[in-house]
Amino acid sequence: MKFRRVILGAVLLGLLTACAESVDTPPPPPQFPKWQPKQPRPADRDEEAVGAAIAALDFCDLIDQAAYDRRKGGDTRPVTREPKVKYGRKMCTLVRDGYEALIYAEDVDPGHLVLHRVNGAVVDLGGVKGYQVETRREGRLNGCAIMVPLSFQRAVRFELGLQSRSKDCGLLRDFATAGAAKLPRDLVYPPDGQDSARVGACADWVATADGRTCDPAAEVEVPTGAETIIAAGAADPNVECVVFRDAIKMAFGPEFASIATPGSCYFVEPKHRLQIEAGATANGGAPGEWHADPNKTYKDHQLITFGESPGVTFRSQDDHEFALYASPLGNIDVRGHVRLRITPEQERGIEDWDRSKVVSELDVGKALAVMDFVMATHFRGPK
């Protein structure tokens, strides 16, 4: 009898444990194949040939004496062009009166090229493509640099020296235009040339990625039913782009183009003043997780309703980002969400160190209107 009680107790304990596990253990998250860009990438120029051409360049020849003579005014102090190799890369400096550095021409470190392309405004240097960035501090121009791409990985940069920084970028444009004219024609690009692996609107993505993880968004069909939509969005960011596309263009403007990246859709525009990330996915957790925010990563957490759907909003601690998460399944604690994140950026071609970029109340209002429209259009009715 005692033996039977022991066996019965063991069986009951096993059943209770199984029941507890079935109640307390959440189901595993859904698994979707990871989306990868599908559009072909443009080919870069032959690396060895470009490297050999750059090695043969006389960087001092790229600093044009005639350009200086046009700009020097009544200053009769002598100028010299001083070549140097710095960190294994060739450069030349235009020096006045033996110590005043006026203009630099240098071989650019390949690791810096993505940021130059992202931050620089495209300029036409006499039929040659360049990227210009002016730096501002304390309300005035503090510096200017122009990069001339020679391949996806190589470039020449012209930059104002310390003694030139009270001048406008027109001074540097003269030197860069004259210098670009001395570069071999098979090394430079026309103003609309494809000088990176970033295809189409991916060129306007404010990110350090080189473009291989980005496609201009493709036209796809959005299915019906909340669960089906977020499952499709988890498998293909093009679905997420189409879900938000019309609302983004109506609220923020037709210049915003959609791009697909693994796990997210972005809406980008050429001047880089604002970037929008959007998603409708069964991945990534429940909206309530961001509202709880146990690590206090964000601030200004608010519960909100988008039409018939509950959701949350919050900001980054530095006010640089405003985010909205809605539950397409009617419960903010259920996995799956529809999200929108807006981030203001430095305007392309301008690095203004005195002005931090924060989300405006106007853009907050537009984001709220977008989410209302999306939830009413795609997520009303059966889940």
C-alpha cells in the first residue's frame, strides 16, 4: 500500500509540474526566415587600378595656384604647397607665409567614406560629383570639406585650413573644382553617377551601412487580418513599407521614399532633416514591454488608443526620438506590434554643433495621425 502511495504521489507531482509548465511557460516566439535584399548591387571599380592611379597622383598639383590668385585679394605674402604622407596616405597643404595652413588635399581613409556620403550635400564641381559639408559653431562657419569620390572605397578630400575658416565654402569650391578638373576622367563620377553600393533611395538612409543591406521598397500586396499582416511583415519589410506608405506621404510629404532593410522599413528624404522607421510585425515583443521599460531607457511613457487599438508612446531621454507602438491584436501585453519611430537629423551638408535635433510637436502630431490612419485602414475588424 505504501508503495502504491509513493507511485501515486510521483504521478500526481509529474502531472502538476506539467500543468504548471503549460501555464507558466510562454509559447516560443514565431520563427520567420530572415529577409535579405534582393536587388542587384552595382559593381565597384577595380580596386588595384584605382589604388595605382591614386598612388600616381601629385596631390600638390590638385591645389591650383590660379584658384588662390583669384581669391587672395591684396595679400602679397608668399604661398607654398607642401606634400606629406600622413598615416600612410598622401596629402598636400597650401601654406601662406610659412605657417598659415589654407587648403588641404588628401587621400581619404576608406573607413570614413560612408559618413561623407551620408552627411554631405551633393555638389557639381564642373561636371564632377562631390560631397560638401560645412561645419558651424557659435553661429558662424567653422569649416568646410568637399569629398570627390573615385570609387566606392576611395576619394580625394579638399578641406579649409584653420586660417581659412572665416571664409565661406565658395572659396573651397573654387579649389575643389579646379582640382577635380585635374583628376583622370575615368576616376571621377558625373554629378548623378553611381559612386556607392547604395541603390536608389538607399543613398538617403542615415546609417553607416554601405548599402548592401538595403533595397528600395518593392510593391507587394498587404494581406487582410491583423495576425496575417504582422506575420507577413515579420517575413518581409516590403509589407511594412506598404502598410505605412500612403499615410507617411500624406502626413510628412511626397519626398519621403521607402526602403526595405532586414527587420525594418525606413522612410527617407534627400535632405536628411527627418528619418522615419516603421514596422508591422509578429517579432520584437509586445507594446507593453516598452511601456514598462524596466531599465528606464526612455521617458514620457503614455498609454494611448489608436482608433480601437491600445498602444503606447514614449521619447528618448535626449528628445531625439519619438516612438509609437500599437497592438494590432487588442492587448498591449500580447506579442506583436505596429510601430513608428521618428528621428530628426542634421540637414545634409551642414554640421551645426550648436543645435541639438529634437522632435518637434508638429512632427509628433503628424506621427499620431499616421498611426491612427494605419490602424483604421489595415487593422480594423477581425484579428
